[in-house]
Amino acid sequence: MKKSVISLFVCSALAAPAAFSSPISNPEIGVVLDGYYQSGERQLSEREEGFGLGHTEINMSANIDDKFRGSLTTVLESHGDHADLLIEEAFIETTSLPHGLNIKGGRFLSSFGSLNNQHLHEDAFAERPVAYRNYLGGHFYDDGVSASVVLPTDLYIRLGVEALSGQQMSAIDDPSTVGIYSATATFGGDISTASSWQLGFSYLRNDNGRVDSFGDHDHDHDHDHPHRFGHDHDHSHSASVTGKHLYGMDFVWKWAPNGNYKYQNLTVSAEWLRLNDATSRDYKFEHDYPGTLDAFYLSGVYRLSPSWSVGARYSEAEDFDVKMYGHYPYFKRETEREFDLMLAWNSSHFGTIRGQYTRAENQRHDREDNIFTLQYVMSFGAHGAHAF
């Protein structure tokens, strides 16, 4: 009897490693290389003037067992004579919950909006639109938990909620440990074999996002908001302006002859963001009080052939500056505008060389800039499917 128990233990001990050495736990490893040269610097951009490394990613992911999957994405960026190593995503998620339910925990890209939950190398342009850079810091990732469900209906319906730390979207000195709650609803379907659509609605409540007091000094959003994860250099990962409530609506329409996207396709996308309560309502009777701020972008990208694509995008974002006269603030609303033209050559599905021209208008600094960017984005190793 005793010998049977020992034999069973030994057999179990030997069997366990064999089970986890199966392909189910072999990690998928992928690398995305991003390098560029540009003639100037866009406001709130992570890319600086001259040569540089952009959003270079190393990703590892695998099924942990039959119930969980894990993923790690690190990012390398160069800024002048030094480089940053950031952890963009490190999460686990469920894989076998019933009824289309998914639960995720760790650090991950928020599902707010259409672009935000996509990695930067998936973008058709060299930089996120100015609307995103102002209100979401380009791409907003944070530590927390999320839950989502895809309903079993003919119409695609995905509902999601998130609870996040909100540390990097904070405008106050003593933020709440759980500062952000968000909810999203996404709908989609086919119009015909050649075209399909997606419509999304997002809401984000930021308990750390409202500025209640400016003190006795001038307020400048570019410097008073903390840099994401403690960086002290002058490029930005953080939102330029935050508030108590952020609303979003997005729409994407795609067309391809006979539904074959390989040779020719057109993508039109638009997104609108509204920020409420950026400052305390005690100031609502002051000049130019920024109670509501809006931002949006509209873009179109046409793939002429498997190798070539062209695109255009217009984006603008409202922000504000404030100067103190004694205890009284004097607000000044400002609008940033950018118009982009893009031409890209794809050597294959894994390689892109992109040229982009940007006309940028910065009302705060009363500047108009013409910026040219030449960028490559190349990947090797495992490469996950892109979002819609």
C-alpha cells in the first residue's frame, strides 16, 4: 500500500513537468523595431528632433495553463544620450470562463476609445493624434483589473469595465489608490461582404484628475502633471490635461473589394473626446472657465496595393492655461491643431517604411511648424493579430 502511494507520488511528480513542457506553455516572443529621423518635434510627443529610437517593443506571451494566459511587453526608447526601459504591459487573463467573459489583472492598455488599446506599431501614422496626446498621454496604460464580455448576438457587442490606479493621470498631490473607473461599450457588424463598421462609447471617471486649487503661482499643464512612472526628462508620456469625467465616442468603417484586405482597402476612422471638470467648479464664474474641453480626430488611410498606402488625418484638442492675479485665476482656452499626410511602403507584412508630413499649430506658444518624419517599423518573431 505504502509502495503504491510512493509510486503514485513519483509518477505525479514526473508527469507534472511533462504536462507544462507541452506547447501550451511555450512562450511566443516577438520584437518590434522602431527607428526614425524627424525635422522637428510635435507637442507632447515621445519622439524628439533628429535621429532616435521610437517605440521599440519586446513581447513575450503564453498560455500558463488551461485557465490563464500571461503577457509581458517592455518598451525601449532613446532620449538624447540615454535610453528608457518601460514595462508597458504585464498581465494575466482568463481563457476559459463561460459566456464570453474575460477577466484581466496587472498592467495593461486601457480599453478606452478605439486606438488606445492598440500598440503604437499598429498605427498608420508615426504619432498618435494630438487629441490622444493631450487627454490620454498618447496611449494610456495602468495597473488594475478589468472585466469584459462579448454577448452571444448576431451584432457584435462587447461590454467592459476597469478599475485602475490612476497614478499617471493624477493632477493632485495625494491621489486615491484606485483613482480611475471606466466603462466601454463596442458594437460592430458587416454592411456587405466589402465593408464593415464599429461604433464605440467610453466613459472614464478620474477621482484624481481635477485641479481644485492653483495656489498663488501660474499653472502650466506641461510641467505640473507628473510624468508617467517617475521620469524627469522633458518629453511626455502623460496627459496634458485631466479632469473628473472623460467621455469618448469612436467610429471605424472599413472597405475592401470582396472583403479581401490584402490587395486594396480603405479605412476611415473618427473619435471625439469630451473632458469635464478639469478644475473646481468654484471657478465657474471666472473668465474663460474650462468647464468642458473637446478634442477629436478624423483620418482616412487607403491601401493602393499590398506594398503602398497613403493617408491623411486632421486632429485638434482644447486645453487651457491659467495665471493667478492674487487669489483669482485668469483662464485662457487654447486649441492645438495638426494636419498629417502619410505615405508608407510595406516590404512585407512585417516591415514598413513611412514618410509623414505634419502641419502643427500651437496656440499656447503662437507657433506653426512643418515637421517631416521618416520612420521604419519592423518586426520579427511572434506577432499577434491586430485589432479592428
